[in-house]
Amino acid sequence: MGSTTESSNSEWWRGAVIYQIYPRSFMDSNGDGIGDLPGITARLAHVASLGVDAIWVSPFFRSPMKDFGYDVSDYRAVDPIFGTLADFDEMLARAHALGLRVIIDQVLSHTSDQHAWFAESRASRDNPKADWYVWADPKPDGTPPTNWLSVFGGSAWQWDPRRRQYYLHSFLKEQPDLNFHCAEVQQALLGEVRFWCERGVDGFRFDACNHQFHDAQLRDNPPAAAASVHGVSTVRADNPYAMQQHLYDKSQMENLAFLESLRALLDRHGAVALGEVGDENAAPVMAQYTELGRRLHLAYSFSLLTAEHSARHLRHQVETLDQALAPTGGWGCWAVSNHDVPRVATRWRGDGPEDPRRDRLWFALLLSLRGSASIYQGEELGLPEAEVPFELLQDPYGRAFWPEFKGRDGCRTPMPWQADELHAGFTTGAPWLPVHGRHLPLAVDRQAHDPDSMLHFSRALLHWRRTQPLLRTGAIAFLDAPEPVLWFERRAGHASLQAVFNLGSAPVSLALPAPLEPLAGHPLAASSSVAGDGGRALTLAPYGVFFGRTADDSGTM
């Protein structure tokens, strides 16, 4: 089942495991080929059986679907392709009955160009909502007011002939940015959040929340350094967006006061805020945004959604965030897969063959880091990235950058439920994206009957983790180890837990500075062994994982 007494308090989110559901691809209940809210309700028992604490449901609001729901035209309405508000209420009630909390996406930084607010704003320069979006005059030569770029390619400014001005869009031109310097905009957005609080949701994932303010002086961004010292970009290197330091188009200090107003609203309703922070130097921004008790509860990190996955890289990213959060008492949320990046089973495969032991390693690593964890639908099955041919591609981002970047559809294909059913049991109609053939043998029903499957492993590990409070909230400290070994300790008071991961395809032996006793009860126990002089020699199988404690540690495990 989902939540238990350990997470029933107001800080249930701290160290929680959150299961992300992408509604279009989870389960279709009416045969139109698109997943929907009743479909989610029908499959929530599967999610609860994993042992997660909450679900995060990606956008289901009314939208023209230019960016598949991240372009909202009505914050309070369910888009008809996903169902109705009554369907949402039923889903919420079912989740709560199963012990699952419900987090929903909120996209506050921008709307759809079909939103009534934008229709009014663009009608003239003197209407009541004229300043609700970011409008600016052209330069004398007619070019855009700044050099700011869109994440999806090209200028972030779009000319509007009615107002004879440009409007800002950090993403698609159909996603105009709201003007957070306007107090009325802030109040209106707080009202939209309040609507869902009053409907009973447990929290929100605020999309692109560091894009909520722009530089009021409209200063140009400087060029990016030849090599970023921070090492993680929010876009691929072949996207011109990576060629700028984004000093003025996002992550502005004025956002802190708005987040404090947002937190005050959420606290009145007992709701939690998870913020998505996409920034080339995200750690200090995340630390500010999650300052204890003042703003967001936790912030979502992009730092492990990279292609790079060496032990050195992983340690650097985790330590960087942990060190940044320490002074503010902030909290992070880690993910290795989501709806925007290639699935980890493929992205971190390297040059070697597919190996289910590696999928289990990444899953165990994610659940062992300090912070909360977000797992993406299908990750519990070990699904690889799907191949989607160009003619079937739906993602506008992928179509714009094809073939160097094939878009995000490969991680968004339908969830495989029944291997022998049409479209893997996802729909009785034509699916909006094709079901990947390599996903069929990994379908839920096949794995449910195989005790050696990734699904059985995922359930076992998640339930074991619930018995290990150090993995939920303990401090983290890394120990030096040679590549490809990642070694850290989770500690609280006198209790400690050692976690050692062999990221390589060959066995590894390590001499231990002190004897370690293996912890029992988890499904990776057979992938490592301790022997030698008083338990001072640790051997890890390829992609092996060790959980243990020092022999003299009297702390509770």
C-alpha cells in the first residue's frame, strides 16, 4: 500500500517517494487512444502496491495541447480528453483510500495563447489585463527588445501586430509568459492554486517556477562561458539556448517574495510545494527557494537527468546540492527519469549490452540519496527508451531539432499493462503514440508473475526502504572510492548506514577501513559479500550494491 504511519505527519514529503504519472500515456478508459483520469483511477492499485508515498500527475487542465498540457487555457477545468472535474474527484478519493497522496502540476510561469487572460491582454495596450503578460516595444530597427532565447529554439520574443509589440515566451510562441511584476497576476494565480487546495489535493509541482519573473530592465543575457563550471545545462549543447548565461530571463530575486505568499497559502491548507528549478547553476537557487519554512518545501533537481553518469559526476552533483541546502535547511527531490528526458535504462546504459542488474542499481541509488525521490511511470518495470519514427513524432521540440534530438516522445509512449492484449492493454483504440515492441515482454502482467522481475524487485526495495529511516531523512557523506564505485554514508545521531554501488560491469573488491555488517531484507543482498579479516573485505558483483553498518554500530536499522 501507499503511505503508512511513518509519513502521516506534516513532513510526509521529506524523504518521500513520488510516482510521476503522465496522463496521456498511463491508461486510456474510453478508447480514444489518449490516457485519462478514469484510466489513472483504474490503475492506482498498481501504484499503491509499489510502496510509494504519493503520485504526481502531470497536467490534465484544459489546453490546446501545443505542449501537451503545459500550455494551460483554463486552470480550473479538466480538458475533455482527460475527463471531468468529477473524474478528478473520484481519482483523488481513490488515491487517498489507497494511502496515496496526490500532487498535481501547476504551470504558473506562462499560459496558453488561448487563455482568456491573453486574449484580453493582446487586444490593446490599455485594457484591464494589458500588463498581465510581458510586452515590450521593438528596438528602433524592429528587432526584439532583448537577445533572450526560447528553450525550444529561436527568439523568446514573438511579434503581435495588434499591439505592435513583442511578447515574451520562454518556451513555445503559443506559451506567453505572465508578467509577475504585476500584482494582479500574482493574486489571480494564487486564486487558481487555492481552487485546487480547496478541492483536497495534497500538493503541487510548480513547473518552471524560476521562470516566474524576468528582468524588468530588459537587459541582454551575456554569452555563456566556453565550458560551464557547473557542468549541467538545462538543454542539449546543440540548442542555442545553451550559448547564453541566463542572468536576466529567469531566476530573479523578486520571485522569493511571491514564493513566500504561495507558501502562506499552502500552509493554510496543509499542501506541499515541489518546485521545478531549471537553471545552469541550480543548487543555490534551490537552496533559496526551499529555505526552511519560508518558501517551497522541496525542489526538483535536473542534475541526474544527464547523459553523464560516472561515480565522480554523481558524487559531485549530490554533494553540490547538499552543501548548498545545508545553510538554508532546504530539501531536494532527485529523479533519474521523467517525461522530458530519455529513460534511464537507455540513457545510462553506456556502450554495453542491456543488463537488468544495471536497472536495479540505478533504482537503488535513486532511493538511497538524501532527499525525496521521484520515479517515472515504467521505471519500476525497467522500460528502455522507445524508438518513435519521425512521421509519428508528436513533440514540437523534437520536430524542431530532428534528427540530432529526437524529442521527448520516446519516454512518453504508452504504459504496457498486458503483454498479449491490443496495444499492451493501454487502449482499445489507436494510441496517440505507438506502443514500443520491446516493452511488451516487460508488461505489468508478465512481470507480476515473475518473482525475478524488475517489478518484484522494485516493490521489494521500496517496501524495505520504508523500514530504513536513515534512507529517508539521514544526513549524507561520501567516502573516497575508485571508479566505478560510489560510496556514501547516511547518518543520524549514532546510527549510520553504509551504501556502496559498483557502477561497472566487472566485479570490484574493496579493502574496508573497519568491519561492516550487511543489512538483510533487501533484494540486492546477493550482489555483494563481506569476508576476510573480521569483515574488512567487500566484494561487489557487476552492478552490485551493498547496504551495511559498522560492526560496532548500535544504532537502529
